[in-house]
Amino acid sequence: MTSAVNSIETAVRDWLATIVVGLNLCPFAAQPMRGGRVRVFVSEARDELALLTDLQLELQKLDDSKPDAIETTLIAIPHMLSAFADYNDFLDQADALLERFEWSGIYQIASFHPQYQFAGTLPDDPENLTNRAPYPLLHLLREDSVEAAIEAHPDVDAIPDDNIRRMREMDAVERARRFAYLQHRPEH
């Protein structure tokens, strides 16, 4: 593994540990992370076809693995889709790939991006921080695992509102400290 790939994977794992799990943005993430069942794949793709190929290969790897080995995969995309609009457009192709290979209903793709912006929000709305990651990411989730986690959670509908409240309750200094990776992201 090259040092650039290694540093990207480290940044993604740090984000997962300190933001996603550390702030409890996803109450389902801690267990697979602690169990070593989260795969981080750094794509070297520089065009959409290469990225779709990486996505297909990672979905196949997930399909060939048991959940106790690989529960979920995060594909980091350091060389393309840096503009959120381009990333958002690419998600349609990613969903089409799920359909084409009959993986819809088996896997789903969650989206994270350094410039993530929910519809109806301003770019600097703290709500957007819940989905901002150090790199554009495609998070491959097993539908069965998602359904089991939802069934086991006492109030899954409250998670987004709790996350938004948590982001808005942080003052600007705390947000700047916790999300410093958004200002200091190295280009690769």
C-alpha cells in the first residue's frame, strides 16, 4: 500500500472513530468498527468507468464475504468527484449498477462528501456536517444488517433529529475543532 493510500485510509478510519462513532452519529457503526468488520477501500479511479468498476468489485467482494468478516465497506474517492454536484450525479450511476447486477434490496449505498449539503439547507448549515467526510465516500451497506439494526434500536426515527441537534448545539469553535479535516484536506 502506498503512503498516500495509507494516509487516506487512516483519515477515513479516524473520521469514522472520532465523528461517526465518537459523536454517535450512527449508533450502529461502533460494533462493526470495533470488531474489525469495516473495510476501507481507496479507489485510484480517475474517471467514472473506473470508479464504477471499483464499485462493482467491492460489491462483489462484499457479496462473497460473510458479515462476520466484512460487515460494510467504505470506498474513498480521492481523485475525482470533489464537487458535490458531480458526486451527487454519480450516485444515480451507482444505484443503476445495483439494479443492473440485481443487488438492489441486498445492498444500499449511503453517501458522504466533504461538501455534503442536504436539500433545503445552506452550505454552512451545521446539519450538513452529519454527512461530511474527509473524502467523497460510497458506503456499502448490507440491507439485512440495516434492517436488524433498525429493529434493535428503540427509536431509529429520532437519529437524524438527534444528530442535527448535536451539530447545532456545538459552538463554532467546537465545530471548527472537530471538523478541521474539512479545511485541511490534503490533495492526492
